[in-house]
Amino acid sequence: MKRIISLLASLFLLGALGLVAPVAAQAAPYCGITWGSLAKTRSGFAYDTHLTNLRAGQHTCYDRLVIDLDGDVTGYSIRYVTAVHAPGSGTAVPLAGAADLQIIVHAPAYDDGGRATYSPANPTKAVSVDGYRTFRQVALAGSFEGETTVGLGVRARLPMRAFVLDGPGGGSRIVVDVAHQW
């Protein structure tokens, strides 16, 4: 009987010291985010769709950039790069933050007559993201030969996702979310 009590006391002591612990379940990702930071792409070109607006919003677990189009989204490429370059000239677009996301939308920001369909007052700060947890700067890098490039400066290389939503109206939008942390 003394051996059983001694054994139980030893097991209790080891458990209390953390030396015997159950196998911990794998920790759940932050806010359930499982996106990763690899490139997000969708193929296709929009010959009758134009970029009409950029806007941003803050959420509990991520910051969001929305790219509005006046028609159906057909293609885009979103990836972390060492520098975002203006289309046509290749000039580097300086962005605030420790990581740069290059967003190429396969639709121009001008109509068939060459008139701008989106023209922010200050292209280097196309959307105000002051006070955002992850976003540092949104810049319209330019639109050339049917593609529009947007630079998104972020705090660090963090998980991101991209998807397409219908609307408003007959248009569509590309949504880019960047998590606040890993």
C-alpha cells in the first residue's frame, strides 16, 4: 500500500512540475488565418473592364484593400517583391513599410479614349491608411498596355489572401487581405 501511495505521489509531483504533460494539440492559427504569403494569381485579361477605385478598411485580424472594377475581373497577380515598379518606365515606386506587395490587375485605369477611369489626387498615397495596423501605403504605380499596377507597402511580410466579389452593380472587385500577424 505504501508503494502505491508513493507512486501516486510521485506521479502527482511530476505532473505538477510539468514533467509529465499530455501531448498538446497544435496551436490554432491566429484568428484562424491559414493563408500564407505566396503569390496569388488568376489568369485572363479584361478588354472591356476598367479599374475605377481603390479603397481600404480595417478589420480585427487583417487590413483590407478593395480594387473596384466596372466589369468582370478576369486576371490579377499579387506577390511580395523587393520593389514595385511603374509599368512602362520600370521606375521603382518607393513604399513605406518593411515589405512591398505588387498588385497587377489585368484591366486598365483608363477607357478606350485614353481618359482616366481612376485618378487619385496623389497617386503615391492613393488611399489613406494612416493608423492601420498592417498597411503603410497604397500607391497607384500606373496603368500601361491594359494592366494597372498598385503598390501596397505593409509592416512586414505577412499572410495575405486575394479573392473576387461581384458588385457593386454590374462591376466586380478584387479583395486583398493582409493579416496583422502570423
